[in-house]
Amino acid sequence: MAELKYKPVPHDHKAFIGKAKKRKGFKKAYEGLEEEYAVIREMIAARCKSGLTQEGVAKLMATTKSAVSRLESSGKHAPSLATLKKYARAVGCRLEIKLIPKRSNGRSKMHAS
């Protein structure tokens, strides 16, 4: 069986976003999805570092390329924790999730319950 290797196409994300933010409504919509995009960037970076294509990850996860493609895109699909763990294992990583307190004026906001 041939090993699948992914060779990414060069992409200047900062330049792309700079141009896109000039479009009406883009900046607000993009900033509203900040966390989703951060997760997607992490996933794609991990897959690229592993040298796998979406097809390769799909085989390791026992799923389809289209399912992996949906995981790596923003939209209505919200993957489960179990699916994110499977993806992480497939690309040679472990999943780590952190809750970071919001800061206001340099001080942490902590509320007792």
C-alpha cells in the first residue's frame, strides 16, 4: 500500500484575510467565528505536519474524505469530542482543550458559584 503524502499549496493567510476584511460584513462574521477558525487551523496544521491527505486521515479514522473535509471547514457542523479525539489520534496528536478566563483591564474575571 502506497503511503499518502500531503503537499500543501502555498497560501498567504494574512494577505487573504486582509483583503477579505474589506468586504462588507466579512470582518464581523469572521471575528464571530474566531474560536472555530482557530480549531480548524490547528487541525489542518497537524494534518500537514503528519504528511497525510484528507483521504489518509479518513482511512485512519474509518470514515470518508468528505467527513474529514467537513471537520476541517467551518459551518453548521459541530464535531463531537469523540470525533475530535479520533482525528487527533489519526494525525499523531492528542487532544487538549483549555478554558481560558476572559481578562478585563489585565485582571482575570472569576465568578464564584
